Amino acid sequence: MLLSLAISLIALVGRPSAQPSDSLRPDQDIRFVAMRHAGDVRGCYEREGLRRNPSLQGTLEVSLTVLPTGAVDAVTVDSTHFDGAGAAEVVSCIRTLTRHWRFERGPFGVETLVFPFRLVPHKDDEPLARWQAGG
């Protein structure tokens, strides 16, 4: 079975810390990290979700708290628009995966990055890989 993953990637950057920062993390760095790990996200969806439920689809909003060192300190996943058999396993896999993402170290404050991932199964009449950046 050939499957693909459409990822709508929007990085919303907010700073929950009251400490001033010299700059915000560049969008290019954020997108690079997300796209570098897109195959891993797809793997979670295919392995943990589609094997249990071939019609599982929806949107997950993954919020990462990133420290100035580039390490991810905390991960939350909003799965309100992603449910059914296999959904909890996909959420758990993506939560574990994203906890190990690393961003560029720099003069940044603590930031919260939000990644909405649109997860859909591949249809036979669609191209094998479908990637959407920016919504």
C-alpha cells in the first residue's frame, strides 16, 4: 500500500518568557528542522495509525517549547481534529519524536513553536508525495 502525508507547516512563534531576546528564531531554521523530520512524522502516522485504521486522517497541532540552546523542553499535542483507532498511538509517537528535535542555538528567548500537521492517507490517483508548506 502506497501512502503519503500532506504536511501543512505553519510555525507560529510566541515567547512565553518575559526575558528580552535579541532576535527571534529564523523561519528558515524552523522550517528546516520540521522538513528534516517530516519523514519521521510520516512514519509515525503510517506505522502507528494507518496500520490500525486505513482511513485515519486529520490535523494535529504540535506545540514545542524550545530553549535558547535549541533543545525542546516540552511538547503538547492538540488532537481535537484527529481521532479514531490508532490516533492515540500516532500522537504518542509524534510527541516522543518531536521531543528530540534540535533547533539552532542562538541568542533567542524561550519560544513556543506550533506546527499543524495535516495527516491524510494516499489515494491511488494522487502523486506519491504531497507536501504543503505554509497552509
